[in-house]
Amino acid sequence: MTEPVIGIIGGSGLYNIEGIKNVEAVSIDTPFGMPSDCFMVGTLEGRKVAFLPRHGRGHTIMPSELNFRANIYGMKKLGVEHIIAVSAVGSMKEEIMPLDIVIPDQFFDRTRGRISTFFGEGIVGHVSFADPVCKVLADTLYNAAQSVGVRAHKGGTYLCMEGPLFSTRAESNVYRQWGVSVIGMTNLQEAKLSREAEICYSTLAMATDYDCWHVGEEAVTLEMVISNLNKNAETAKRILKIAIPKIERKRNCECATAVQNAIVTQKNLIPDTTKKKLDVIFGKYIR
């Protein structure tokens, strides 16, 4: 049986991971275009991993420009069964301080017009997304964060905004009233597409600031964010080294069969071109 691969998506500040052995840069051209960058495939802590810098090396891709479908398609093609998404976020709660870690279990969408599904072009499906994060993977990340001695918060809602500008004070205060925990610009589409691809997904959210709601703090500046990004990147690497060897090789979660009863289009009515395009994603259900 082929060794399952663990995918790591590196967010702002995390563009590489030291310690990956036998590294090979793999370029994947997908039916949806090119992913953010080459996948760095190798071995970390005895497990096969595929690392992708979300914004490209050198940070050249804005959140709104990300080709989310290509990124997740590439992970699936490489045999990835778990994705750990490392992301910079702003804190929306007093108790979540800059440099804290949050493992959210919910998302709220404030993006506009982003493509976040593999369905379409003659195939329709509706996948359950009530619990958008893999609980098993999230628990593993939380335990690893605690073991390295950082302040970690289990659960909470990640509000995904469009960006690239940070929030206005009015927006930030409204989001606070909604009870969200952190705010970022990327993870919702990744989570949706991962669920459709039957890949376990969890976010390692790294707080860089208090957004702009906190009257006792300065408004968010790039300088502030960059300083904390660099500190958070080192913390993330420590957490990943603990978490990766503890990820189960055999999955028993619902993520692994998320699409089993989700496709409503009759198989014989799905266009051959669509079947070919989505074979990597839905092949076992539509061939």
C-alpha cells in the first residue's frame, strides 16, 4: 500500500521548512492551472510530506489571486490525505494574544466571488460542511502545540475576509459582536475544497495582532505583522515536527468518505470531459 502523504500549506512567513530530507521539487500542471509554486516533497520526522508555500516563494500571490483548486488538486494527486494549513491571523478576542496559537473548528465566509468547489461543468454535488475541520487532525495539532509550550486555544471561528486591506474599525467591531475568534484571508476555500477531495484539513492559526478593534493597541501595521510572522514561523516548525509523526496512517474519520453520498448527477449524464478533468478528485465515484 502506498504511504499516505501529509500536506503542509505554508502561509505568510512560512516559505520553507528545515529538516525535510530527500527533497524533490515537483511541478504539477492541473486542469485548473498552476498551483502557487512547486511542491517540495520529501520526508520529515519519518513521514512523507508535501510542502507548498501558499503565496509562492517570495510572497508574490495575493489572497484573492490564489488558485485554490489547483493547490488542493495538486495535493490530492500527490497522495495527500491530511493537510495542515499554517496561517497568519488577527485575534478577535482579548484572551487570544499575539503569538498565541489557535486551532479553529469553524469558518465564516466574508469573501467575494472566489471559486471554492470542484463541482460544476455537468456534475452537481452537495458535501456536508457543518463541521469543516477534521477533529482528529485538529486534536493532534493542539496536543503538539501544548507540548512545545506555547499558548494554544482549541476551537473557535476563523472569519475569512477578502483582503488585501485589513479591516476597518467598524468591520472589526461587528465581527467581534458575531463572536469570531480570529480573522484571516485564505483558509475557507482550502477547507471546502479539501473536504470535497476527501482530505483531512485543519488550520494552525498563528495570531500576529489584535486586528484594529483593540483600543489599547496600535492599529495593525505591516511592520507589526512581519515581526510576529517571523516569530510564529519558528513556532509552527516546532509544532509540525511534533505533530507529523503522530498523524495516523489509517484514517477513521468522516473526511475520508465525505463525497460517498454527495453526488446527485446521474453518472451516465456527466460529460466525459468533466469525468476526465475530475478523475483525481472524484474518480472512484464517477468512473
